[in-house]
Amino acid sequence: MKKMTFKIYMAACCAALAFSACSEEDATRHGVAPAKIGTISLNTGKDQVRPGQPLTASIALPTGGQNISEATYTWGSLNYPSEKEENGTAYFSFTAPEDPGQYSLSFNARYSFLGPDAEGNFYKDMSSTLDYTVISCDIFSSFWDDDLATTLKVYPRLTESTSQPGTYLGTFADKLSSSSFSTVERAFTFNDDVLSKITEYEIYTNTDVSTYARKFYVVRTYAQRRFNMEVETEYYDDASTPGLHTPIAEEDWNDENWKNEMGQKLQAGTLRLYCKLQDEHTQLWLSAFDTGDGSGIYLVRDYTANTVR
């Protein structure tokens, strides 16, 4: 009986020691984060990108560490999730800012531990930051010596016109509108595989015909402000006097009677408005004329290289 009691006592002691050892082991499972984090790369392969250009960033996920219960990876100050994480690499797609300047993109990693690390923290944050430059282009996100492949890379959603092969079409935010929600159709034309012209066009309709000339003036004014262009010439062609280019004075745009008359003639199809603007790199021709059915006017903007530099 004494032998049996001794064996039970020894078994209880061993169990107590084992439990104590396990508890001590659990209590000392200190968290350790990976030793380092890598660098971010852009799919452009360059440190300079164009305004509004679609980009994909990637980074190798950190390796190593101990007693990590959860790892969370996000991008930027707003902590966007990765587009995908595969083969040890995280990817994030985004669009470059529209305004030229210096920008940065961060990759953020948070490691939560099963137990506190050596400093007593239950998690550790690590980050990597890429600085990049959005450059100024000749117009929008283009240079006038861009080839077709470059253009399609910068504007990946363009589609080739079925009626005009070699011309590529897309819908974009309207830079010459006061509304941030306005869009405009844009066509890219190439000559010997080099970008030669960009055309934007819209149909403007209003029951008040007096707004037609005003709309033209607003587009012209935004071109001056947004692109820092200067007005070179401005005139209208009246069908009553073929071939006559009548200059428009600045004070005409402040004359409501004159604008009403212009609007009525635009709608009737007896008059066209023209304006030439330019900066160091780009020339812009604005034109307004009737749609042919009396419903409104076409507003066309033709951007070409400024050959006088």
C-alpha cells in the first residue's frame, strides 16, 4: 500500500513539473519580427512617371521572425490592401497623381506576436518607402515623340477605331470643365507610328442658345488656366461672307447681345467659332459649329505639336 502511494505521489510530481515547464515555455515565447524589409519597385522601371499613369508597385515580403501570430500588409497612408500576394511578393496597382511633383508610396507590415518581444511589445510595425517623381509632359500624359507602344502603355484602355484604323479612342476626365465629374472623348492619331494629334470632342446642348458662345469661352478660359496657354488668334467665320475671318475682341465676350447673336448663328449653322492657343510645346485649336440637326453644337479641340519653339 505504501509502494502504491509513493508511485502516485511521484506521478503527481512529474505531472506538476511538466505542467510548470510547459507554462514557463508558453510564458517565454517572445515574438521576433523579421530582421529587415526590402525595397519597393515600380513596373515602369524608372524613378519618373507621367501624370495619371497606371502603375503597379511590388515588394518581396519580409522573411524570418519567430512566434508571429499574424502578419498584415498594406500600402500607403490609407492602408490599402495588396492587389495580390503570391510567390513571396506583394503587388499594388494605383494611378499616379495628375499634378507634376514629388510623391511617395509606402509598404507597411505589422507583425503581431504570441508573446511580447524583448522590449515588451506585442506587435512591431515595419515600412518601406519609395519616392518617385511625376513629370510634366507636352500635353496630358504624352510627349509628341511618343510611339504607339508607349501611348498604349500610358493609356492602356485605348481601343482602335473601327472606322479609322490607326486612330485610338478613349474616355477621359475633362480637363477643360469646371466639373470634376465631366468626361470627354479623346482620339489619338499617329503619323509614321509617332503621335501627331490628340482630338477631344463633345456635343453641347442647351435650350438657351445664348449659352453656346459662353460655353466656347469657358473652354477657352480653362485651356489658358489649366495648360498655361496664350491666345494667339480668335475669330469667327460667317456663312454670309465666305472666307472672311472676323477677329473677336476681348470685350465682345462681355457683351450679352453679341453672345446671344453668336449662339443663334451657331445653332442655325451659319457661323463657326475658332480659337488658337499655344504654349512652348503644344498648339490647341478650338472650334465650335452646329450638329446639323439644330440640337446643339460640336466643340472640338485639336492638340498638335507647336512647331515654333
